[in-house]
Amino acid sequence: EYTMVLLLCGLTAGRALASWLLLKMPETTLLRIALVLSAGLAGALALAHQASWIAILAVLLGVALAPIFPASFALLMAHRPPARTAGIVLAASGLGAAAIPWLMGVISTRANSLQFALILPVAAVVAMLLMSSLPPRTSS
């Protein structure tokens, strides 16, 4: 339980840091850095066995995850989507934020291993990183 609290503390501190970083660098750059760090830290968390390392990695993972939604949403809003489209993106983000932890719980229960379940967020972050490298579609 303490790990979740540490992750949320890192997430909270990371949001403040992300706000400052978004003033200093482009959203795309911050998003890609955050995705790479998140994948690496989630992978490291899956391999960690000592409580002190788990605590440190949980805080760092929270900091790394913090800028992903704000940077992604800023990139979306730069394209000035219709309100309906922005609403769908927000709803999908909320569903993903709820579904990934739930699915991790299902996987960890079935496999009897939380470490195995951490493959899911690593895979999700890698998929987001790949999608962020696709060229943006232009409307004609």
C-alpha cells in the first residue's frame, strides 16, 4: 500500500515539475522523454526486490508519468479539435487510466505475480511512444 502512496506523491510533484518543463520545452519532446523514462522505470520496478528500491522507483515512476496526460492533451488542443472530439479523447483517457490498473490486477491475480503484470504498462507506454513518432495527419 505504501508503494501506491509513493507513486501518487511522485505524480503530484511531477505535475508541478511538468508545468514548469512545458514552459521550457516543446510538448512533443517532454512527452517522448516521459514515455521513455516511464517504460524504463516500470521495467526496473518489475525487477526490483528490495523495499528501498521499490520505494525510490515508485516515486520516480510517478514523476515520469506526470507529464504524459498534460503534454498529450496540449498536443491535441494545438489541432483545435471540435468539442465532441476532445470529449471523446478525455473519456478514452479516463477509461485507460481505470482499465490498465484493473487489468494489471486481473493479470497479477491469474499469474500470481505483480512483476508479470507490470509488462502491461510497459507495453502501453511503448505503444504510446511508437504512436507519438507517427507523422501527424493533416486535414485537407
